[in-house]
Amino acid sequence: MIGSVAPHFHGAPSNRSHRATLEIDCPEILARCKAEEVDAAVLVPNCPICHQTVSLAARMLEENGIATIVMGCAKDIVEYVGVPRFLFSDFPLGNAAGRPGDRASQAFTLDLALRVLETAPAPRTTVQSPLPWSTSPDWKLDYCNVERLTPEEIRRRRAEFDEGKKQAKDLREEVGLVPSSTKGELT
């Protein structure tokens, strides 16, 4: 049973060396979790380096008495690092919490992760989600494969990406996380 959720979500930079992650970032995450009296942590990485970073954080949290579950899509990386509990979703990177816009798959994935957290029989337990990304395995050939995209699709995706960056920047400025910048700059 979950008594409550911690008041903050914590993230870690994934553009750092293995050493910096272990010596700086993981101890910081541990200190924050201890300060909030966290009993368990659900870690959800996005990119391949994120999978390594959260796996290293999971190991440090576990070594200090905080149970963890990693929900990820890069099975090879997470299993190589050797986390105590891992829910593998055979989905494209960035979708470890379920299909985008599909609340039912997201709720199912979180529920399954919490069950693995509670019932894993041994260290280094990996459970594969039964949810498919698609009925066809062809998505693995197409996902992020620029060679299979038309120039128009590449332009459309770039424009969508740039718009997302602009919205994030505008939101950061709106809440005062970064000073307003000159017009047209994306950071």
C-alpha cells in the first residue's frame, strides 16, 4: 500500500561521465530521497544514457535502504548495470511508462511496476510487460530510422521538435527558471 507520494520528483543529468554520475548525481538523489523520507523510488529513463544513469542511481538507493524499480526500454543497458528490479517494456525509447496518450496502458504499466517492486523474488529480477507497442514488429525497423523517412517527414518532425523546445523555453521563462532571452533564440 502506498501511504503517500513524495512532494518532489527528482531528475539527474545524463550528459556526464560514469564517475560524475556516481560521485555527484547519485549521492544528490540519495540525499534528496532521504530528506523526504522516501521508502521506494520508481525510476523512468528516456534515452540510452538515461537508462545507465537511473540504473546507477537505483543501485545507490538500494545500497542505502530505498527500494527501487526501473521502468525502461533499453534492456541490455539496465541488465548490464544490474538493477535489483526492472520492468522492461519492448517499446521505443522514451515510452517506458506506457503508450503516449493511452492512459490504460500507462496505468497498467505503473501497476505492474509496483507489483514487481513489491514481489520480486530475487535481486536482478526482470519482468517483461506483456503490452505490445504495435501488432507489427516493423516499428523496430522504422523507429528513429532517418533513412526510411521522406524529406517532408523529416521537416515535419523537426518543426514539431522545435515547437516543443519553444514551448518548454517559454514555460521556463514564465515561471522564472530562466531569464527571458532575445526573440527567436531556442535554448
